[in-house]
Amino acid sequence: AINNIVKHSNASRIDINFSFSGQSYILEIHDNGTEIKNDRKSGQGLRNIQMRADRIGSDVEIVSNGGFTVRATGSIK
């Protein structure tokens, strides 16, 4: 997510929050960059985030809201 922000978002701010409570976690990364450009040629970044989250059993939500928010949640097993 951070790599995508640096390369593509035109953001001037990134906020990263991580919380852990017992066996569950929430990781949230938010930037104030520009929205998705539909004319991109490859666009693998967001798919790769989802693929990596699936590999570790995490749920991931990607929201465009005046920038992007990537929120990963899961449990430690």
C-alpha cells in the first residue's frame, strides 16, 4: 500500500494506524492522494494487496474517499 501511495497517489500525507487486542488486529493506511485513474495499463497494485491479505488470512477493504484507505483485519492463530 505504501509503495502504491509513493508511486501513484500524489499524496502529501499518509496516516498509518495499527491496533492489536488479544488475538485480533486492525491495520489502516490512509492517504490524501488522488483517486484511481481508470486509464492505467497494469493496475496490479490493488490486486496484489488483496492476494497478499488472502495468503495470511486477513480481510482487506480498499476504499477511495478523498484519497485511499486500506484496512486489513484479522486474527492471530
